[in-house]
Amino acid sequence: MSQAILWPDEFVGRLTAGGRRVIRYDHRDTGMSGTVDFAAHPYTWNDIKDDVYRVMDAHGLDSAHLVCHSAGGLLGQYVAVERPERVRSLTVIGSSPLGGREGEVIMRALMGQPQPEGSLPEPTPAFVDFYRALIAGPPPEGRRATIDGMIAEQRLLHGDELPFDEDAARRLQERIYDRARDLSAVANHRLAAMAKPDFEPEGVLHRVKAPTLVIEGSCEPAKPGHSAIIAERVPGARLMIIEGMGHTLPPEVHEELAATVLAHTAGR
């Protein structure tokens, strides 16, 4: 549900300075990518996953290092299971294990329903309170109100340990707002998730062959503890916790995060 620029320029710059060619792209129905009338042209998360192959093919790449964040981590895990020959290495940041049904866990938490035994850990109380209020309230009207709401969401996902730069957050959210063909089209990703429950096969992470690095911030509000489960299920995976990081990629973690990704992708 994110535009390419959610991968910060400074972080990407560190990777390119380390000799990596970096491709970041707007997912369908986000940013400058095409948007659709979902009722007329529905799709599922399998289609969003297949977009990974389409981007690689368009760049003439038989294989690539996949560095994936949040829901993108589900895409990366699935690609690594489905087409292992196309994944040189896998880095999953702030995500949930494929087959864990984390969307259902979040929805039950928002509705105050008990979680079945064996479910993934719930999001933090602050996360639940924020999205309950967001769902219950009226949608924002106009550019300023919409951007203010996007900043509030970024503040929540940032966590409460590292300083939050509101001016930088506003510049980022203004870019997101202004470069989107249709900002509301991102809601189609939720419709895709509900269209057909065919995206998250269970019990398959043992089939990941790519060297795998799993990263979680110590202040992760949305998927706390999920990274350890991924690392446990993927053979040979390494887990790394970045102190102070939440569910965003703030400047304070760029050096450590980039150095870790460069080391993980070196020589592969």
C-alpha cells in the first residue's frame, strides 16, 4: 500500500554507494502507477505478488536481492518460495510470516475479539486505539486535513523512542499526496485481500532457499514479535533487532540498516 519513496532517498543512497543497483517501484494503485476501477477490473494479492516478476522482467533481471518491508515482506517470502531461482537473497523488514494471517489478527484486535490459540502476537494498544478512532471518525476533507492525518499515522508507526521530525514527515507526506494519480486507489489493496483468500499458503517457509535476513525494530507497533517467527520458520535465517526503530525507516537507523543489507547481499 506504499509508494516507492517510502524507501528513503538517504537509505537508498547508502546502498548505491555500496555498489548496489537499487530498483524501487510504486505498487499498482499507488503513486504514479496505473489505477483501476476495482469493480470492473478486480485483482488479488497474487497479482500484486506477480508484479514483482513483471518489474524484474522489465529490467532484464533473471534474479535479484529482494529487500522487502511490511506487507512487501509477504510478497518477498512468497516469491522466495514460489520461484527460488529468482531470489539471490531475501531481507524482510517489519513483516509477518507468510501464512500467519496477520490481517485477521489486526482486525480481531480492532474489534476487541479474542485471538484463536496460536495466532500471531497482536499489535500494540496504541496501534489499536489509533486505528479504532480512525475507522470511527469521518474521513478527512481536503489536502491539508488529509496530509495531517497521514502525518499522525506516520508518528504512530514511527514509535516513541526516537525523535519524530514533524517537518520532515510533512515534506514526505506532501510528496506522497502530490505524486499520486489517485490517492484513494490504495484502498483497492484491501479489496484485493478480501477478493479471494489465495495469497498466503501456510507451512511453506521451510522451502525458502535464499539466504534470509529478518529485521524488526524494538519499538514495532504493528507486528511486534512477528520477525522472530519468520526467522524460526525459514531455514538458516538470521534475526536482527534494531533498537529504537518502529515500523518506519527514520534517518537514525539508515547507517545501521544499510550496512546490514550491504553485508547480507555481498558476494551473492
